[in-house]
Amino acid sequence: MREQPIGEAVKSDKRAEVTTYHWGDMHSAIDTLLEDIRHLRRQLTLAEAAMSRGMTPGWRPSYDRD
């Protein structure tokens, strides 16, 4: 029997939590996750605007995965 790595176990637990929270409604779960993404992108924009340029020379946040 193959043991499941810790990272995979955590991922499936999180998926189950999200699905359970939305009573199995995957559309609601996806809508909530998309809203979370929008919120975090707004927060990143605000943080970028508030940071001094000397604090992080040359660094700019990325809004998409690399």
C-alpha cells in the first residue's frame, strides 16, 4: 500500500472542507474561491501602492502565478 505524502493529504482535506462548507454545491464553492482571489488581488494592489520603493528595491508583486 502506497502512503500518501503529507502535501497531498492536506490538499484533499482542504477540498473536502470547502465542499462541505457549501453543502456540496460546487458552483457556490467556486464562486467563493473566485471572490477570495479578487479580494486578495485588491489587497496586493493596495500593499504595492503603500510600500515605499526603498523598502523593496527592484521587486514588484506578481498578480499571476509564475
